[in-house]
Amino acid sequence: MSQMPTKPQILDWIAANPAQTSKRDIAKAFGVKGAARIDLKRILRELEEEGHLEKRKKTYRDPDRLPPVSVLQVTEAGPDGDLYAKPLEWHGDGIEPVVLMVQRASDPALGAGHRILARLTQVSDEDHNYEARLIRRIGTNPRRVLGVFRKTAEGGRIKPVDKGSDKEWDVPPGATGGALDGELVEGELAGPRGRMGLPRARVVERLGDPTAPRAVSLIAIHQHGIPDEFPDDVVAEADRLKPAGLKGREDLRDLPLVTIDPADARDHDDACFAEPDDDPKNAGGHVLWVAIADVSHYVRPGTALDREARKRGNSSYFPDRVVPMLPDRLSGDLCSLHEGVPRACIAARIQIDAEGEILSHRFVRGLMRSPASLSYQEVQEGRDGNPNERLAPLMEEVIGPLYACYEALARSRSRRQPLDLDLPERRIALSEDGKVESVQFRDRLTAHRLIEEFMITANVCAALTLTRKKTPLLFRVHEEPAPEKLDSLRETAESAGLTLAKGQVLKTAHLNQLLNAAAGTDEAELINLATLRSMTQAYYSPANFHHFGLALAHYAHFTSPIRRYSDLIVHRALITAHNWGDDGLTPEDIERLEQTAQHISDTERRSMMAERDTTDRYLAAFLSDRVGGEFTGRVSGIARFGLFVKLDETGADGLVPISTLGREFFVFDADAGTLMGSQTGTLLKLGQRVTVRLMEAAPVTGGLAFELLTVEGDDMPSGGASARGRGRRSGPPAKRAGTPKRRLARAKKKDAKIKRKVARKRRDDGA
């Protein structure tokens, strides 16, 4: 196009190309060159002054956008029967967008006037701008039950899986939802009580076989007593909340604070921005901004929301669902830093020198607007030279400075030497029907480390600020390992021909030396696991006992108040310390800090156990059709009743019962952590490479049972599980295992060789 575009043409272009909105992009799109660029700049300025555009650094963005999760009010159906809704949180000055409801068969009936919470997708259509999918109706929070459906002549009954409930729910004939006898179902309270005074329910979801993967997390939630149903008053209180305004806040809307999260994240509670420090006294330094959703503005002390959040303590995460600490009106909307939407925050401005040391920091209560919600993968790809269209405009002014700041902090981290464990994280991928499709190990990207380091830095600043201001808070505490656990770690290291320093104050640097020595060897995973097991469990405390693992003297959780009550307490402490308002710490908060610390430490462990049990059940379900197959792995634990093996392929743990190891008696040495055959001298210990056969996989319990086939490449000696009626293995026993005396002598010789190697290494290290 050679002629100057009109204002409507420019607006249409920006709407259709949100990732190409710089002046250069617009000029290129319309063929504007040379002196004509001056006229284009004038038109863009006029559009900005008229409120049609807002300038964000060097790009122009349409301010008239709705957040991805929003409150709507259903309007009258259109002439073609389609249902529409109007947004109740419209921040733009232009024409209010039209929202089409996309309903599913399982959705409840909606009519004009109903207020709903919905997930929005922006579309380009003639008669509507967004499509909405219902999350839930606002103001309705029916009681639900999870249980096994039992068919009767008059409908059916739901028998709750919760052990604490002995009362069944009555299901009328027309409310069974087609559930079959024995299926796991979710029921919803419906109408007056039914027969025999039982609560009446209707089946809202069929979950199939109670032993099926899709039911696993629900069972764990109920077994561990994790609250997964918000009381009516909590939901009603959340629904009444309105977005925070600018009053009493610092305006941070011009700062390009971006969120970087997993690609499937539904909430974004932290955002960051970095830029070179223009202070001449800090040459090569950086200014880092870390902004966190201001949950404390909405969750006030003593309210129903506050009581429920404290009761839950934290959110719980499972492969197929999240049990949030806060209702989704907050966690998915008002307290989520969605792209292009004004959001209340508490932000830290941190001055960092060229070597990553913190020079100064201050906290502000602000209002921000994120220009982009990014994923780890796309940020990493952009950094590696392949940015997508929406990331490209941000590379120079946003992504580049973030990485430069991270590299400085990484240098500081290297000097500090926090514990550097290398333990791959498993990711269970589920299909549409809840079955496990694959078990993979998550990639550990530099983008992950970047956000992690920024959050740690902000947490340190929060703890330092509150300590200096003498304001009560909850610290995140991680104490040094117990002496007996360190002795066990030393023995494990020595069995692998490695050493761990003794006779001095233990530092994380000493443990890192051990981990680095094991890196790249067959013993690497064993040493990492043994080091992890030697650690104490972190907890919350109003007293500061430091954080050993991070090698930090002051540390508090500040960066995730959406999902951790501890962080909400720290936010309130910052409000009190800075006199920002009346929603800070109350005398009651301060008085019960000790009890709160104990309670949320307990709820954290409860969630960890439920999440671990769920993972075990999913893995057992995934492996259940491979019973009889052979797998490689490592001995991950030794006990009096057998040994545990961790599989290479999935990371699943299973038991080899001692009764299956053979006819001979196996002697358990608790101090050495070994099992030794009394006749053959077979020595079983941590870290050995083994091959096992899967004998049993129980999805209901998550248990796996193995038969031990080989140890360090050698077949198990005769008299193993095969001698107990499972079929004798081929080959003469003597040839496979050697005589008992030779076997025992070989084990003693190997141990003596390792001890000489360790002694030699200690002498060399001392030299």
C-alpha cells in the first residue's frame, strides 16, 4: 500500500497483528517510507490521545481487552438461540465487547441475569469479540460428594470414599446420570432429603472404575483430608470483591513486568522486569523489579476467606487438577497478573551490582499491567535465537536485560554455594480420559533458573526488610542435617569410592564437592538421592534459624501468596512495616504466629504426601499392563523386609520382598545399610545396578512388586524366587554365582579395595 492508512485501517491492523505493533511494523505493513513516516507518527499520536491506543515503550497496544478469566452477566438469548453475556469488569473506553457463551452438555442451565465466572478466548467474528466457557455460576456453591455408586430399584445410592463419612446419599431414578453399579461418581446436593432422611443427590460426573487413573487424585484428596470444597460464605465473599484501583498505590503500569510460567498455567502471581542501572556508582549493575499479586488487599484478616485460606494452608497440585487455597474468583482472576489487565501488586525494586550482590532494595504497593504472559519454553527459544512473533518485540528491552541480570545473580550464587542437587522432576502426561500417556522427565531450562533466582532474591529482601524493621513474620527455615544422617551419607559415599569431609562445620560447599565428584558417574543418582535423604525437612517459624540448603541467613516466602498462606502473612507484615493500610498484621495474627507456622508446615506435608501417593498410583496404573516385563534400575533403599528399586524409565519405586530373594537367610545390617546372603554371600546395597521383573502393579495402593533378576550384571544365585515355584532358571548355580566361600571372599575383597581407595583419596586431598 503506497498511500497513508486511515485510522480505522491502523486499528484493524493492530487488532489482527498483536505481536507486530511497533511503529516500524505498522509502517512496513502499509508501505509507509521516508518522510511519510512523520505523518504516520502523527496519526499514531492522535490515536493514543483519543484513547484508542496506549504506547508501551516502542509498541502500541489496544487497551480495550478483557482478562482471560472474567465475571460476566448472561443477557437475553439472540434471535438464533445463542446465549450472550456482558462483561462486568470493562476497563476500556471503546465499545463494550460482545461475548458468546459456548456451552457444554454438562453445564447447568443459564438464563438472563445469571452472573458467572468464565474463561474467555478472543476471536474475530462478525457478531462477537469473545467466546466464553463457564467455570461456575456465581452465588451457587452446591455441596458435593465423591463416592461409589450402588444401583438400587429406586435409583441408587452414593457411598462416600471418605472414611470419616458413614452416611450414604440417595439418588432418585432420574438423577443417576447413567452411572453404572460400582462406578466412582461425583454427586451434588439436590433438593430435600430423600428416603430414610438421607441427603438427596444427583450424579454430576461419572469417573468410572474407582481404580482407574482419573479417580486417583480425588481418592488421595479425600484420604488425606484436603479440603476441596469452598463453603458458601467464602464463595459469596470472593464473588463480591472488585478490582483494586490506583488509590494509595504507586503507578507501575508503564513498567513492562512480564510473567513467565509453565505453558499450561492458569494463574500468574509473579512478574519481573530488569534494566541496566543508570546510577554511575553501580557501573555494570542492574535494577530488578519483582512484582507479586497483592492478595492481602482481597483476603483481609478475620474474614471467611482468610479463615478458609489458613485452614487449607496451601494449594495442592496433582497431574489432573489443582485444589486451590483461594476460590478461582481470586486465584484465576483478581489475583492473577493477566496480560493487559490492571492488577494490584506488592513489588520489590532491587539494586544489584555487576557481580550479583544486593546493594539496596525497597518495597512498594502498586498497580501494574503486564504486557505479556509468557511461557518458559518460548522465552528460552527466544533467548536461543528463535523468538516467536509475540516475543520478538520484547527481546531487546525485556528479555535481554532479564538474562543479563540473572547472569550476575548466578555469579553470586556460585560464590554462595547453595546445595546443588541434580534430581530430575517427573511429569505425568494424561490423555483426555485421564489415562497416563507418558512419564517424562521435565527439561530444566535456563528460563526456569532465571525465575527461581529472581524469586529467591525477592524472598531474601522481604526477610531483610522485616527483620530490620523489627516486624514479626514467618521465616522459611531449613536446618543443618542431623549428625547420624551425615554419617549415613558418608558411608554411602565411601561405598561409591567418594569422600565427604569430616571433623569440621558442615557447609553446603562440602556437599557440592561430593555431588560434583559423583557427577557423570554411575553413582551420581545414588549420591544425589542419599544427599537429599540426609537433609532435614524445611518448615515455617517465627524465629529465624536460617536456611541451610540455600546458604542464606535470612529467608522468607513472599512470592506466592495465591498458593501459600505463609506468603500472605509476609505480605501483611510488609503492609504493617510500611504503614500502607489497615489490612496488615493484626494482634491476633501476631499472637498465633507459632500455631500458624506449625499448622501450615503440617498442611504442606499433607499436600506433599497426597501428591506423592497420587504419583505412585498413576505410575502403578501406567505399568499395570506391563506385568511380567523386565526393567533396569538402581537399589534405592534397603530394609529388613526387602529392598527398594527405582526404575530408570519412569522413576517409579517398587519393593523386592526379602521372601523372594531365595532359600537362604539374608542378614540385614542397619548400620551398613546392606542385606547379605548367609550361604552365597550375595551383598545387596544402595546404588547397585539391577534388573527386575515386574510381578505386581496395584493402582489402588500405588504399590509395585519386583523380582530381582541381576545385580551389577550378575544373575542372582540359585534358590531365588524361581525356587519357590516360579520356574527354575537355566544354568548351573555354581557357574552363575560361584561357591558361597568364594562369593563372600569376593565381597570382602571389594570392600577392602574401596576402603584403600578412600584412604588414598583422603591423603591426596589433605596434601
